Amino acid sequence: MTSPASHPASGTLSYEQAGVNYDLIDPLKVAAQRAAAATGAHLAHHGFSEVAASRGESAYVVDVGPFYIASIVECLGSKALVADEMNKLTGKSYYDSIAQDTIAMAINDLITVGATPLVVQAYWAAGGSDWFSDAQRAKALVDGWKRACDTCKVAWGGGETPALAGIVADGRIDLAASCTGIINPRERLSVGDKLGAGDAIVLLASSGIHANGLSLARKLVERLPNGYLTEVEPGVSYGEALLAPTVLYSPVTEALYAAGVKPHYCANITGHGWRKLLRHPATLTYRIHSVPSVTPVLKFMQEHAKQDDKEAYSTLNMGAGFALFVRAEDAQKTVVVAKAQGIDAIVAGVVEAGPKKLIVEPLGIEFGDDALQLR
């Protein structure tokens, strides 16, 4: 007989148990990066060169002479499945916020290298042509996509809308976005070459789960008394809370540049949770002395998945969606600029000389050099 602690309905629910095992995924990423690196030399045939330090970062950067070009492609993941289930329960279409999530996945990666987003392309692959016959849902997707582009001041260049029966499940859609940006002037390039001891760590608030950890969130529904309609807080269901759109952070990075603040490094806190603060290959210690408020849906998930702080912070954003590593003297200014854009922020910590590790002092947890293997 299994003990209550090990019973699947009552014990700890990890991201791996929900079907996502980064130990299996990350080696492929590393192998792909190594193969891709060998192709960078082709740029010389066109008179250009890659910024080698951007290999393994959230966006790829090409030196074209007077400025740099950055590019990224990202997919939404499984968040659309939550929108589909909530549609069945409420009759509402949530695809306007799903559209923003998809664009945010790309743009929030692109801006980590100092880029101004210029063009977004859409990839909407449905399980069959019938998906596009739902006029309300299709309109919500288009309207949300355009609104997110307007917020980030990017052009929507076009896209692809294939019907992939047999590849994408019937009645479902796979959403992705690519984004191209410009780093101009060249001094805006941010790939961590200036990152060092003494820099401050500023964390920008998240709106909730964003678009990472949804496999865990969906698995957790099995434990809830009313499924997606279980209240997270008065008047807000679990499904509604999960579907809060991902914050678009490019207005903050653009405002920072206008205010004269040039981050030494940035990290988009997505998959791998706070371990993403260890993304840069430098041997440095990241000491966190203040943690942001955790959004109610993430508190709810941690409680019902019975995760300790280390598991939760290694998987979810836990209230922090984006990290800026800036000069100590720019830390408070960074907070003020972010808040002026409607996004809460705190000076959370400091970069120190020392072994590569992340120390979250208020929670008594630590992540070592082996906690994130992306290169």
C-alpha cells in the first residue's frame, strides 16, 4: 500500500511528473547549438559576422556593420489547451490573451540582448481547417495579436497558417512567433561582457504563470475539487488566473535606454524558473536579498502541488518575469522607469565575485553551477 506522501493525488507533483524532463530536452539543445555554431562562418560570404557571445543566449545576434540584427523564434507551448478547456466551461474565447502570450515568448527573449523589436511573424498551425471556422475565436486571436504588436511598437509582417491534420491534434492549434530586432546604437548590445561583481539585480514582476509551467498547471487540475473552476482567490478561478496574459517587457527596456540605463545583462525568467538567473557562463555568485510577491495562482500551484520552495523556484517564475543586471547606481532608477511603464519592480540582489551559484537568502535555497545546463 502506498503512503499518503507518495500517492499521486496527494504527494509532491513535479514538472517532470507532468511530462517535462529538462534532463532529456537540454542535451538536444546543447547538441543543436554546437552544430549551429559551425554554420556561423557562412555569414562571412555575405560580409557579415555573428556575435559569438550570443550563442546560447535567448536571441541570436549578427553584426551587419553600422548596427546589429537580433532574431528569435519561440512557441507558446500548451497554454492554448487551458484556453480551450475554459471555453468549454465558460463559453468565452481567451485567444486574445493567448495571442499576447505567444508574442511575449519571442519579444521578451529578443530584448535580453539589447534589441528593439521591429517585426513579428506568426505561425498558427491548426489540426484541421475547421479550427479557423470559429469566427469569435479567430477574431480574438487576430485582435490580440495586433494589440500586442501595438504595445511593443512592432510591425506584424505576415505569417503561416497551415492545417496539419495528423500532426496537430484535431480541434487544437500550435502557436509560435518569430521576431527580428535591431540593436542601434551598437552600444546597446547586452550579452554579458560587462556583467560583473557589484552589479545590482532588478526583478520585474510577472502577471502570473506566463506561458511556462503549463504542463504542471494542467496536471494539477486532477487534484482540484472543481477543476479549472476552483477559486484561486475570491471571484477568480484557477483557469482564469492561468490565462492572465504574459507581461510584454519591451516598453521597459526601451524606456530604460531613453533614460540612459544600459543593462549589463538580462534574463527572461521562463522555463527553469529562477535558475535562469544563472544563464550567463561567467563564474559569479548571484545573491538575492529580497524576493517579489508571489502571484496568487503561483502560490496556489505550489500549495496544491506540494512543492517546497526549491522545487517551485526551479520551475516557475514565482512573481519575477524578467531580470535586469544593472550598475548599482542605476538600480533605483531602473525600478522607477519600470513602474512608470506600469510594471512593478524591486532591487532584489547583487552580483558578487565567487563560485557560480544563486543564493536566495530569504528562502534559504541555493542553486549551483550544475542547476542550468544550456550550453
